[in-house]
Amino acid sequence: MTEPLATLGVILAGGLARRMGGGDKTMRAIAGRPILDHVIERLAPQCDSLILNANGDPARFGAWGLPVVPDDVPDFAGPLAGVLAALDWAALHHPAIEWVVSVAGDCPFLPRDLVARMQAERAMVEAELAVAASGDQSHPVVGLWKVSLRDALRHALVVEECRKIDRWTARYKLVTTQWPVTPVDPFFNANTPDDVAEAEALAQLAL
């Protein structure tokens, strides 16, 4: 086994949460704890460092003690803006780190081998990017990104107004890493109040 590559983790929590009625989805409780607790618990051991991408007042996340990095592309440009913010932060604060893994802030059941498997499968085919999938569904927000692509991503977002993740990743060699959906889909996301209720029922299976 080779040593895992240094990887910065970013939890994307910069969305508007319209389907949840506004507010921060990461603050909703599952199994008596905020969703953000579950995400951090699963992701932090897999990364060299962890940051939170969120817009608005960062003080609301103070209890978690993570650097809060906002988008610097205006008008809520979507998940790619959060990825870009993380790539820029990595380049500035951890220049030795070449990879960033992004996850959605509303996925409480993330795989505990997420980074290791994505890095291994990416390396096998010398891909520049990796995304996660479960069942027949791709989850492009859960991705592995090369920091050196940050200028190209900024150009795509700012100049081309490219907002769709799949459209941008199609420009590069990409590997898709698959996970099973049983006993629980590891990329189940709590987008609505009904999803939160379902996650309560699934939480015991996902331990």
C-alpha cells in the first residue's frame, strides 16, 4: 500500500436551502446531532485538513472551529464556486496539498473510505478528477479536484459562466468511483424536511 496523498476536505454548505425553507441544512438534527456533526465525523479522519464553504455570517459555524471560506464568485454560482474557493484556499494556506475532496454538507452517511478509494481509482488511470456514484446515480458534488486546475475553473465560472459541474468535468479525464446503496446509500442527502425524517430512520443502519 502506498501512503495516501495529502488531501484537503471541503464541506459545501453555501447553498440557499430553498427546499428546506431556507436556513442552513447542516444545522438540522439527525439522531440528536446536527447533520454537520455527522459529516465532519466521517470526513475529518480521511483528510489532512478540513474547511467549510459557506456564505453569510461565519460566526454561526463558530462552534465547529473550522475555517469558513465563502464563495468569491458572486450571485450564488453553485457548487463549483465552492470548489473554486476551496482550491484557492488550499493553494494559499497549504501549498503542498495538491488535491481537494468536496462533499455536500447535507450528506450524513458519507463513506469512511471515500478519499482512499477515490484517490486509488484516480491514480490507477491517471485521471485529473474523480466523482462518486452509488447505484445508477452520479454525485458530482462529491468529487476529487486537482488544485492546479483552479485557474481553469475560475475562467469557466467567471468568463464562460459555466455553472454545471458535469459540463466542466467533461473537459478532463475523469474517473467515477462506485459505492453500493445498501444498507444505506452513503450519499443520501437531506434536502427536504421529509428527507430529514427519512434520515432519522436510516441512521441506525448507517452506523
